[in-house]
Amino acid sequence: MKKLGSFCFLLAIAMISVTLNGCGSKRKVIDSNLSDLGGVYEVNSKDIDFSTEVSGRLSEDPADKAVNAVPSDVTGAISDGQYSNKLLCWGIARKPDNATPQADPGAPELLKKYSGIYLGDASKKIVYLTFDEGYENGYTTKILDVLRDDNAKAVFFITGPYLKEHQDLVRRMVEEGHTVGNHTIHHPSLPSVSDDVVEEEVLGLDRAFNEKFGQHMKFLRPPKGEYSERTLAITQKLGYINTFWSFAYDDWHRNMIRGVDYTYNIVMRNLHNGAILLLHAVSKDNADALDSIIKGIREKGYEIGDLNQLTMDN
């Protein structure tokens, strides 16, 4: 009788869960209580919306208005909920003549407060290559081949589905001396989820990565470049370096193929000291232009640096 009562109770809970979540919904619900290392192996790339990879400004016109300014009075502690959770979208306005881009007002200061980075040493001709790997589009093998042949290192920011579906490529990244960064499990806008879910989004992916490769992740790239003081504070406390960029362009659209020359030229005219370059690995143009980009960077007197060394030096 007691067993029957327990069964009925569990059945009732299950029915309530179905009612709340909806039977016909195709949307994945983030469940931080999954037993498989945070749900890394429960989510597929097709279940995640990657249509907007960067929501902040990418303009080459410095006169363009910032997407948002950082509040000047953001302060407090996570425990009492006083950190600001205002949604901020990382953006930069590029400048001519290889000058340092202009970030949104107050954003560099906020990043510095929580040990985040978007730029290296602006007095040194060193640039850093980073690739976002939300999902695979068939070009990462070529990107890795070019990096190997040109003796250049990069940071690859991966998601949960990427680790689940492309462990062969992640293994190449690790074995060939690249750094694998954290782009969260489900690619959510971090300010939109609770403290616990922020933690599980990054720690769950790190646990799964560590289980496979015996390493921990150090760099975090917030999905879409969306963040808040709250998310910076939480992830800093977890030991992560929030890593934004000083150059990016709209290269995440799979069907927007503009050719090698376009890609090479937009990167070359926006090189600057300390540049952290964000390139999306789903882009055929980026894969095809990478060799000429690396050679062009070096011909212009820049060195391709290691983000690990940059953060150790700081």
C-alpha cells in the first residue's frame, strides 16, 4: 500500500511537470539538476538559436551611438542581490588608421573591476585570435590545418552541443596546443537566467570538458556578448576571465558569403595593438581567408599572441 502511494505521488509530480512545461513545445528547458554533468549530453545544436551571435554594435563609424552605457553606481554583493543585472551588450566602434576601437562608455572600467578583458596591451603590436564554436559548419578542420601550418595558436570557445557532437575536433584543439574556452552549455543570454543557472551553464560544461580532456576552462565568452555586473561578478568568483573582443564583424550568418578579399580587408584595416579578434568558425570566408590573414598580420609587424600569457602578465 505504501509503495502504491509513493507511485501515485511520483506520477502526480510527473503530470504536473508535463503541464507546466508543455507537451508540444520544441524549446529546450535549461535543467541544472541533470545528472549528466549539467546536461551537456542532453542538448543538441539544432535545439539552440544561434541566429544572433553578437547583439552589440560592430560599427566602423565611431560616431554611432553606443548600444547602452554602464550605470555609474553599480555596486554591491551577490549574496544580498545588490549587483546590477541591467542587460549590457558588448559593442565597439572601430577607428581608422589602426587605432584602438572605442568601447561603450563605462564598459572597459566595469570589465576591469571584475578581471574581464577585451584588449591586450595597446602599446605592443600583439594580436590574439579567438574563434566562437557554437556549432559545426564544416570549416573547423581547415581552420585547424591553417593554424598548424602557420604555427599560430588560438582560443576556441565551445558550447555543450559542440563538445557532445565534435569531440574529435575539440581533441585536435587540445592536442595541437590551442586553448578551449567556455561559451556555456545552452548559449543563453546570461543576465536572463538565475545565479544557479549561470553557474551550471559554465561549470557543467567545464566538468564535461575536464572529464574528457583532463583540463579546466579559464576563459568565458558570454553568449551574444550579453552580460551584466551580476554575471561578471558570479563568473569571476567561479574563476573565469570574461573575454570580449576589440574586433568582430557580422560573420556568423552561414549564407552570407562575401569572399576572401572582403574578409581579409576588413580584418587588415581594423588591426590594432592588443587586438582580440573574434571570428566565427561557421564562416566559409573566415576559413578560406585565414592563411592570408595570419600572413598579413605578420607582414604588418604584428605578433600573434597567447591569451594565457596575456592574463599571466597582468
